[in-house]
Amino acid sequence: MSHNNPKQALYSLGLQHPLLTVMLYKMTGPKIFFSLRFKVLLMLIVIAVVPYIITQFIWEQSAAKLTYDYEAQLLETNTEYVSSTIEEFISEHEINLSSYTYETNQDPVSYIAPILSNYLENDSHTTFLATISEGKLSSFYSHSSNTPPPALVNSIDDISFATQSLEPTDKPIYLETLENNVLMYTKVIEITSDVKTTKIILVGGLDLNEVITTISTFATNDTSSWIIATVDGRPIYSPTNESYDPNTLLNIYRANNNEAEGDVRLVLDENGTPMQQTVLVVPYTYWNIIAIKPLSFFSQQSILNQSQALGAFAIVLIVVFISGFFFSRQLLNPLKDLVKGTEEIQKGNYNYKSNVHTFDELAGLSASFNQMSHEILKNQNELKNDAQTIEAERDKLTQIISGISDAVIVVDLNEKIVLFNKAAEDITGYKNSEVIETTIGKVLTFSSKETSLQTSEVCPINTTSSAGVIKTMSNITLTGKDKKLTIVNLAASHIQDGHIAKVGCILTLHDITQEAELEEMKLDFVSVAAHELRTPLTSIRGYLEFLNESTENLTNDQHRFIDRIQLSVNQLVGHVENLLNVSKIERGSVTINPVPTDWVSNMQSMAKDIDILAKSKGQSIHVEVPSRKLPLVIVDPTRMVEVVHNLLTNAINYSTEGNHTRIWFEVDQDMVITHIGDNGEGIPPKALKHLFTKFYRVGGKLSETSKGTGLGLYISKGIIELHKGEIWVQSKPGVGSIFSFSLPIAKKP
């Protein structure tokens, strides 16, 4: 397929390799190629710069605030120092005259005159004293002039009015500061006689030049500019080294006269320069201390840059927003396309192609996505073909299973039937549709010798990856529909990775009902035949006993004939008993009466009975008594006589002269094991697995002289198993054989 658009051709080639699209775009596409790494780094740089700018802005604001507060605190502290210095000086040197007592015939003013004159001479800080009586200036005293200052003369009425309610103990009233830095104040003196009490208004002048000198010394060490002025704006004092002349300071004060007392605020001088200003009223004096301090360069620069920083911050925010929007759009649009692609894939549209042209790694991701969808489509087609093949194989397997003569039942991990072939329908009586998805235990039950079996015993669920037959059981009674009984041989199997296929167990059932019925008929025949043979044999044995009692007239040959008949009858009786025992064992009708028994003593007694036979053949039997007494075993002594008799007679009959049969014991957990060993010819290996089956006889030279039915070991095995024990043999040709059997230890009462 041809492509007129180079980009389309590139994307087609990109399907062959995820990064091919990116490489070709770098070579033939736009000159500028921004990788996602570059974009992310750029965004991270922007994100890093913004906090830096914000931090710088906050730091600058904090530094400016700290600097401003420090300078304001310094200005306020200096101003308070000037105010407190003046206040302390005035409090220390104000007049302390209060009350006096005089004779009745004296004039109060004349009486107080020498007191005032003396006080004035002794106090250098008081420049003048005057008295006002009845609204007129009654006396005036001064160091330098006898003429009262005009301010005093012009204020007599005001002073008289202001002191109407003044008491001698009250603080003086400070009026105003005269031009020569003299603070004029007034107070009341009370003069008492026997007849009356007279209040005289006293006006004094306090020289403040000394305290101003103290303040001027402090002012030379300060960088602030300040002035002391009256409340009406008349300057009283200003240091000569000020950066601003008094009129300029007063103009700044008048321009900002709405300021609260003691506050420090930012003001502008006549040139628009920012500075800090504070105004403080000096107590008693009606003076204002006006202080102005230029801001430091750093504070000025920070304040001037505040608006610029805010503007820069706003610009940075706009840039971050625009770049973030652009970057998110460049990143999100391809991602949205890929998300849409995943949704289309989820819907089954594997032909969808992603179309991303970002000239970065996302283009490679888009190419990988297209490659993935292509591979998924390819794999899906292959899966469809495989599914069709599997379905065909499944149909074929179903037909094969349906044609199998044995019943096949498959259960899942939840013990539910998932497969039920035609033979299973015939055996159980259920139709396939009746049992599918039904728990096997609800429709089928299994029993062995009238003992019910759990489903887990018959069909263990596979939870591993093992495969093969794991359990076989014979002569199992299967109860199907309408209590239909079927005798089956059962095999439980697993498949490889059955837990993945959700197959728990595969049961194969072989119907042996007819064989079981035939076997039952055989047992019935054997049982009937044995019983029928018992009657004539009993009669024969009775006649033989009668003949043995009347042997006087018999010849030696006749005696020999009777002994042979007796031996043959006894052998025939033994065979009949064996046949009856086999019939009972296979029917499960053999019963035992186990009792706690001293097994070693019992074995010694039985070995002694058989020892006569051994000695007649030149052999011996020896029972090894354990050094420690064995625990009692729970057995039926009568039944065990038959077992021991079979094993010992076999050891004697299948051995030659000189054989030594040894019996020993051992304890293994809760069982006592008895070993009977001989040093005879041994048993061929191929015969060992058949040794305990019915009618099996070992071939060989010794068996030619030994007569038997091959039922002794079979019967012995059945009796041992009735006692919950086991029997086994070990043998080597030419060495001998060891027969062993285990019996349970009796529980202590």
C-alpha cells in the first residue's frame, strides 16, 4: 500500500518497531524535536522558579517589615527618651510651696513676699515668681528684671479662671513656654490665720535651658531629625545639626497632623521621600516632640520594589498558567487518544489505530499501541482457530468416551459432576441431564462390605499438578437411581494441572456385577460341597475309630491300610475346612473373639505342638523369648492357631532335613511383630507376589512331595487382616524365607 503523506508512511513503518517513528521524525520531521524529558524538565524548572520568586518576595517583605519595625522602634524609643527627660526635669524643679499660717493682723501678700524672695534666691532654675490676688498682679520677683513678661500680664484673667478649683496640694498648671525657654506655670498657696484662710495664686517661671542642653547632647548621637514645638506650631527647640530645618519639620507635621499621639507612620517629605514620623506630647508642657527619621536604603528599596515584586509575581503566575496549560494539552491530548484506543480495544475493535503526532516518546508509545492492537488481532484469530481445533478434539474425545464400555464420571473441584458418559447412565440408571452440575454425593453412594464410603475416599479432589491413577478399589457397591445396586471395580485418576482445568477427579467404574454374582455362585457351590462332604467324612471317621477299637483280628497290612485311610480322611477334612474358611472370608462372615493374650507364651505352646512334626523330619523349632516382657496383644487365640499352624507346617514341609525354624519378636509402635524364619530352599522372586492368593502353590522339587490346596496362606492373610494386622514375606532362593505378621497391642484398661 502506498502513502502520499510522509507522516502516514512513518506511522506504518512505526508498527514494525516502537521507536522507529520517533527516529524517523527526528531525521525527516520538524527541525525542533522536544522530548517528553525536555518538556518535563522545563515544567520542573518553571515549578522550581515560581517558589523561588515567591520565597524571595516573602523574604523581602519580611526583611522590609523587620527593618521598618526596628527603625520605628528606635525612633519611638529616642522620642520617649527626650519626653521623659523633660518630664523628670520639670517634676524635680517645680515649686514646692503649698500652705502657710500667719498672724491675724498681717497682710497675706506681705507675709508671703519674703518667703517667695528667699525661694527665688535659692532656686537657680526658677527665673521669676509672681502672685495674683483678687484678679490683679499683686507682686513680681525676678533674677534679671522687675518687669513681668507680657505673656504673664496678658494671662492674668485666664490664670484666675483656671485656678478657681485648684487646691494647694494639686500639681501646678503649666501654661506656656516663653521665648527664652522659660516654662510658665501656676499653682495655689493657702495662707491661714485665726480669722480666715486666703488662697493666693502663685505664678512661676522654670528655666528649661539646662534640660535642653542635655537633650542637645543626645541629639548629636542620633540620625533622626526632631523639633520641640508648642501645640500651635511654634518651634521651641531644634538641634542645629538637623537634616531638615524647623520650618520643614513643622510643614511635614502640619501635613500629617491627624496622626495619633505616639504612633509611628510612614510620611513623605516635600520632595516625596519616604520617612518615618512620630509625635509625642511632653507632659505638663503642652509641647510636641516631632521626630522624623529617613528610612534606610534597604527599607526604601524594599518598599519601592513591593509593587514591582507584586507585578513580577503576577506575570510569573500568568506564565506558569499558560505554560502549564500548553504542557498539559501537549501531554493529555495524546493520552486521551491512547485512552480512547484502550476503550476501543476493550470493545473488541482491534483495528483501531492511534494517531499521535507529538514528535516525542508519546509517538513511540502510540506506535507500540498500534503494534499491540495488531498483535492482539493476530493472536485472537489464532485463538479462534485453536478454539475450533480444540472443539473438534473435544467432540472427538466425547465420542470416544461415550463409546467406552466402562463408566466415566468427571467431577470438578467442588465435587460436581461435569461429565457422565453413556456407560455411566447404564450402570447408575441416571440420565446425563439429571446429574450434570450436581454434587456426586447427592446422586451416587459407595460402600464396601456394607460400610459406607465418603466421597473424598472414593474420589479425592486433585489440588496439585500430579497426574495418573491415584486410587483403585475392588468390589465396591454402587447405589444409583431408585436404589439400583451395582458391583464395580473403581479407579480414581487425576489429569496434569487438573486444578487449572477445574477437574478434580476422574472416576472409572467397571461393572463386575455378573462376575460378582458368578463368584457368589462359586462360593455357594464350594460352601454346599464342603458341607455335603463333611457328612460322609464324619461317618468315615466314625467307622475308622470303630475299626481302631477292634484291631485284634486285623493283620499288619490291614492295620497299615487303616492308618493310610485315617491320614487321607484327615487331609480331606482339612481341605474341606479350608474351603469353608475361604467361603466365609470372601463372604465376610468370619468372626473373631479377640482377647488380651500373652503372645510369647501362646507361641511357645503352639510351637511345642508342631515340634513333633519337625523332629519326625529331622528339623527343629526354637522360640526366642525377648529379654523384656512384651505387651499383651488383642487376638482370637483359636483363629491364630490356624495361622501359626499354616506357617510352621509350611516351613517344615518346604525344608529339608536339618532345617532350623526360628521364631522371634519385636515391637513397632502399637504393634507386635512375629517373625518365623527357616533356612530352607527359599521362594522364587516371581512367586512372591502371588503367594497369598487362592490356590497358588510354589513350584519346585519340594512342592512335589508337599501336598496342599494353596489355601493356607490365603486364609492366614484373611485372619491377620481381621485382627487389623498385616502379613508379608522375605525370601532368597537357597538362603531361606522369613514370614512376618503384625498384631495390635491390647490397650491398657
